[in-house]
Amino acid sequence: MVYSPEAGRYYVTWSEDRDDGNGYDLYARWLNPDGSPASVALPFSRHPGSQGDASLAYDWETQRILAVWQDGQVGGDANIYAQLAAVDSTPPTAAFTRDPIVGKEGDTFTLNAWPSSDDTTPKVALSVRWDWTSNGSWTHPGAWTNTSS
């Protein structure tokens, strides 16, 4: 857990097994000073194998956190992973285009998330993931007959 004076909130991470066959994954959310949720819980690191024991360090000058955790995604002994991230209290704005705009069943559509934006993360550094089934698992490109780019 870290406190962001700029946001006036706490950023917390935890490890949770949601019984989806993926093991323990890391989730994160913002909390208000009174401990009430200030954002939805979002996946922070979600891979097969177990992620846990997360530690956070906050740099108030750059408003970024360094998250470090143990991760068993490659099997066997857990490795140490780290991620530097902007502590942004405003979520990115998701947007996409589709081509063609209209079609019929069986047509192939191309989706492009380039219109997405964020106030602290440059457009080229945004990660785009698709969850076509709304089950919390990111769909890998090519897993569906529709194409995405």
C-alpha cells in the first residue's frame, strides 16, 4: 500500500484466487483516506501460476510506483518481477474504431484501439487488452475468428 498526496488516496495491491483456474493473481484499487473504495478492483498482474507478496514504493516527484512481486508464471520456483507505473487517479479513456462499421454474421472486423488515451501515460505506452467473453481473462489475438489490431 502507498499513499499519493496528489490524489489524496491510497493505492493497494493484493493477491487473490478467483477460482478461475489461473491461480493467485494480483489486483489493485484506489482507497479513500477512510478506507472506502475509490475505484473498482482491476487486475494488476494476471498470468497462469501464482503472483503474490507484492511490495510498492512511491516516488512523489514523478507520481509513479514501483511494484515488485513473486511470480510463478514460468513454473517451478517463483521469480521476482517488477513494474514501474504511473499512479494515476484518473483511468484511461478506452475507445476504438472498427472496420467495417456495419457487417453481417461471419464477417471479419478489425478493431483498433489507437483512439484510447490517458492523461499521464503516452499513447504509445498504453497496453490494450480485449476480454471478448467478459470473464476477466484477456483474449489472445487470433483466439477468435474476428481480428483485432
